[in-house]
Amino acid sequence: MKHTLAPIGGGLAAAALLGASLAGSAQATANPHWKSSESVSAANAKAIAQFWFENNGAALEAATYVEEDTTKVDKLKSTGTATADTKAGSVAPTGTTTSTSKSKNVNLPKTIGKVFFVDQDGEKHWCSASSIQGKYANLVATAGHCVYDTANDEQLMDNWVFVPGYYQGKAPWGIYVGKQAFVHYDYSVYEDYDRDYAFVSVYNGVTISKDTDSKRHRGSIEVEDAGRLGDNVGGQGIAWNQPLKKAHYVFGYPQAAHPDGNKPFTGVTPKWCYGTTTAKTVGSAAKKIEEHVGLKCSMTAGADGGPWLLKYNSSKRVGYLNGVTSSFYDQDENDRVDYISSPYFDGETYSVYTAAAAVWSGKLV
């Protein structure tokens, strides 16, 4: 059954990222792999940034992680081998940052951050996400359910922004407002979690002007240009149709409690897992997942949307995006999350990515 995508509204001054229905059947016929939103105007994008900046980032701090059902998690089942629909390929990362630290700890990527948005009920939420390489250094990768809300009558998210390096209401490299989002056709129409990924072009970042206090007018906040996302934090590469059973680093901001109530994560700082993906694709009846990739990891909700990085170089802090955290599982059946899964990135994933990567955005101020 085809689901109609409608704008949210929500009574907020700023317009939604995906604030109108995605392109219709004509586009679906021309390109069956992806659907895109209409663009958010620069004027509306500036208002969105100001919404999150107000009251010293109070809205950012008030947001909660996207929570579906963390009281009971499903168990993964092996489904078979990955289906490579084209030849394996990759696009190299950009903006590498070499660390001089001699610590044996893993260096977190500068590209990691949170996406914030407002749902149909006016509730503020966030997911994990990452900057990735794109033609205009303006691209963010996250989970599809962090862009498109399947729980509320297939409505779309409002006031969508990306904040790299987010920490307790602070935006060290600025706030990047989403201009246009791209999701797989099957996810937007059929809620197919095998395609639970999204790529979003963002405007240049903005930061609060240093002399904003002298420029306040009727509660408005003066902002200044912070430059392009990729120039500020770099961009992870992307890979598709890769073989399974490969080592990955996974990053995200977990916060949810385990099903047994234990809450080891705060969601304040990013965490990571390292492991080898399953030798076969995995499925979950609860979400009609048939072809995901699994990895042993105890991160909980809040980490969804976070990047799975192949060939991650801890010194340079970059690798190749080869998945995003989609769902959480309890394989041991002891009421603790111990596995996570990602859609398998194939040629269709690459086509969604290339469509998003070709969108120019520009400055807000």
C-alpha cells in the first residue's frame, strides 16, 4: 500500500525539512530507488537555526532520543548471503585529521554528531549521524527513521538540523539546517527497514554572532556563517556491495536503558563499538527486516543513525560508511541489548547517496 507523505506544521515558525510530500509516481517511474523532499528555503532555514539557538540551546538540551520500544527487543535470525546488485565500489573520505595522541584509545571522528527535529506531536528528538563526503561538502548520513517518521501516520520531521560534535547544548562547529533529504523509495512507501537510511544535504553552518547581545531585536538571534560542513569536520567516505564478515567501527550517542532497566549510557558523549559483521545477512520479524548486517554491540537507542565505518583509521579519524545503525537486539535473551543491525549498502544505496550528493546548498547569511 502506498503511503502519502504530508507536511507536519506543528505550529513552529520554521518550515519542515521534508515539509511537503515527496516526489510522486512520475519520479518513482523515472528512478525507482529514491525519493526526495522539497527544498527548505534559506529564509526558513535561518529561522530553524534560530529556533534551536534560542535560550542558550535550551531546545537542544530538551530533546530526547528517538524511542520506539526499548522494553522488548527482537532476536536476529540468519537469512542468507548479501545480494550485491552491482560491482563493489567506494568513494574516498575527505578532510582527514591526523591525531598526534599516543593514547591507545580510539580517536572519535570529528564527523559524528546528532540530528535534531520536532515530531508531529511537537516533541523534540534526536538521533546520531555523520558528515560524509559529497560534491559540495554538505552531506549528512543517518537512519531513515531519523528523517521520516513511520510511527505517526507517515508524517515527516520538522525543524531538522545536524550538530557535529554536539555536547550539552553546545554546537562547536555550528548548526547545519537540512535543505533536502533523500530516502529509498521502499522505505518511504513501504516502511521497509531493509532500506532504513537517509542522506540529507545541509546549508552552511551558522553560529551565534559574537556581538549578538548588542543586536537582539524582539527576541531574535543574530547568526553568522560557519562555512561548509565538510570543510569544518571532514566527510567519511562511502562503500557499497562490500563482502560480509568485515571489521567495522560503529559510533553513536546511546542513551536508552536496556530492557531490564539498566542504563549505562547517558547520550551526552559518543561511544563506539568494534567488531566483525555477521557472515550472513540477518532478519527480524518485528520490523519485517530480511536483509540486514549484524554486529555485536551493547549500544542502545540514541545510537541509531550512527555510522558503521569500514577501514576506519583512528589516526586520521576517517573511514568508509558501510552502514548506519537501524535496530537493536537481544541475542542472549537476558534483557540486554547485545547486537545491532544496519541495512546492507548496495548499488541502490549508492544511487540514493549520489542523488543527495549532487544538491548544492550555500550560505544562510
